Amino acid sequence: MTHAPLMSDQTLFRDPDLFEITHLPEAFLYRDAQVEDLTFALRPTLSYGASPLNTVLRGIPGTGKTTAVRRIFAEVEETTQTVVPVLVSCQTEKTEYAVFSRIFLALVGHLPPPSGVSTTRLMAGIAHALAERGAVLVVCLDDANELIPDGVLNQVLAPLLRMHEAWPGVRTGVVLTLSAPETDLARTLDPATRSVLQASEILFPPYAAAEVRGILADRIRAGLYPGVVPPAVLDLLVERTDACGDLRVGLDMIRRAALAAEREARTVVTTGDVLAAFAVSRHLHVAMAVRALTAGERAVLDVVLALEREGGGPVTAGMAYERVCAGGRTSYTTFHERLKKLEHLRLVDLAVRQGKGRTRVIEVRDGVEEVIPVPAGSSGVPVNIPAGVCDDEKC
């Protein structure tokens, strides 16, 4: 069966934004119970201006945690001025100062100076703004597990939850989203912080296959023109998305497959389009983790990847450190911290090999090599390693 080709000014998309992972859907399907639980946690704040119940949202990536928070925070902003909800992406705001700067921006309307202001002064500014407005601050640390490797999560939560002790009358609460199932807050946080956090938990399980079908079919109806995705192609989309457990993979597959068909002037997406899209989309979480790396962390990953591609046996921490230092002085402590961060982000695996001593072996995890192609003209040292990688925390 053949289909009429697209004209040069035609498109398969009614609304391409519906397939962006940042899109906030009008219909948030299959998460009524979780939304109700999160609303209950905010009820003391909305009803009589008390601090909310601190809450942890747990679930693997692509299960609706961030969407639930964004929907509820948007409704709060529309209905009241006495609650200030602030969503902080810990993928990008990775330091204590960066997190509090984002909160300061939401309250005051502009960012604080990038340097020269202590965290204590920043906190004072936040408390003063809250007192002036008579408002309650509710902060969501999205992907809070990203702040764990350097102890930043404890550094943020401790002063935030105890702000009322230094500034009486100030009321605050937190929502943490955790995308790493193995995250154990009891071992991560100091006892004093755990005692004041006292968070309830809301579980976001992976969507069932029928739920994946419902969500993808709904998005296809709204975002593409009729007939673009045949039933057999939808079946394949559901199967691959369900296997990954991440709804974002399915949405990215639809976007890529429709773009491929459009590029070839076809009006129908084929299974071949979907399979080609899946080869890229299935590593979506890896791509997002790589994009969130600092320059110094990315330099370490590039070096490890280059050494692995060169062959010649396992890549050791000593080999990688020597190669990193070829691009500029870096202390071994800084190198080790960056390496542990890569392990935490599930970009590499670290193992100890016994020999004439303890040697740490580094293995790049599946998907990283597909996300980071071989640099043009590479002869060992990747061309995108920043020259003179420094020890500054911003590097």
C-alpha cells in the first residue's frame, strides 16, 4: 500500500511541543492517587498557612514525578499568593549556592550576585522576603539524588528545614523527587537533618503496558494528524516503551520517527522509523546525564571513553588520571570525586582488581558510547576535552 507524499510545506505534526519531555500535559493520566497524596501533603499550607508535610516522591525516570509536582505547583501559583512553590532542577543546580539562588530568584525576582555573597546572607534575604509577604515556602528538589555525591543534599536541607530557628515565623517545607531506587536517605543525611525532615513517601511505579498505550495514543491523537501512526506501529511503540519503563523514551521515539517520515516526504510512520528512533531514544537517560555534567566531569568521561576505544586492556583510574593531567593540572582528589560522580550517574562502573596492589578498573556503561560519538580527528585524546581543566568546583 502506498501513500501520497508530503508537499514541501506540509507536516505530520499538529503540535510538536506535545512530544517534548518538558511538556505539561492537560490530561495527566493514571496518577490520580499520587496527585491526591501530594495535594494532601500541601493541605496544611493551603488551608491555614502552616508548613507542609515534607514528602519524597520515588520512582524510576519517566514515571510522572516531576509532572505531578509541576501541575500542583502551577495550580498553587494560580490560586494563592501566600504559598511560594519553587521547583529546582538538581540536574543543573548542583551546589548549595545554586539551589538557594534559584529560591532567591523566585522570591525576589532577580538572581543574587554570582559571587561575593555568603550562603548565610542569601538565606537571610530569602527569610526576609518570606516574612514581608507572609508566605510559606515549598521547595521541590527535583532529582534530589543528584546532590548526594558531594554531600550537597544535606547542606541544602539542613538550613532550609531549620530556617524557622534563625528567623522565627518563617515556614518552609520540601518535596524531594528521587529517580534512583537505591537511594537511602537514612544513610545519606545526617541524623539531625533526618529528624527534622520526617518525610512521608509517595511511590510512582512504572506505567503498565495498557497505561503506556493510553498515554502514547492520547499524545499521538493530539500531536499528529490522523493516520500518521498505524495500529501496528503503535503496538511497537508501546512494546519498546514498556520494555524501557520510561515513558519519555516513547515520546521521544514518536517525535524522531515522525520527523524521519516527514524528512522522506511520507505521510505514515513505519516500523523501520520506530526501530531507528529506538536505537537513539533508548539512551535518553544517558544523554540527559551527559548534558548535565560539568566541564571537568565531562573531561574525565571523555578520557575514559577514549582509552576504552583505543583498546589494549582494561582502563584503570591511574591511566585515566594521567591522561586527564595531560590537558591541565588536576588533583587526584578532584579526579576521584568526578569519577565517583560518573559512577553515581550510572555512566561508568568502578571495580577493584587485585594484583600487586589495589587497582580501580573503569568500565563505560551501555549507551554512553552511542551518545558520545568519536570526535573528528581523534587520535587518542578527545578533541572536546577543555584545555587546562581546573580544580574549581565550576569546572
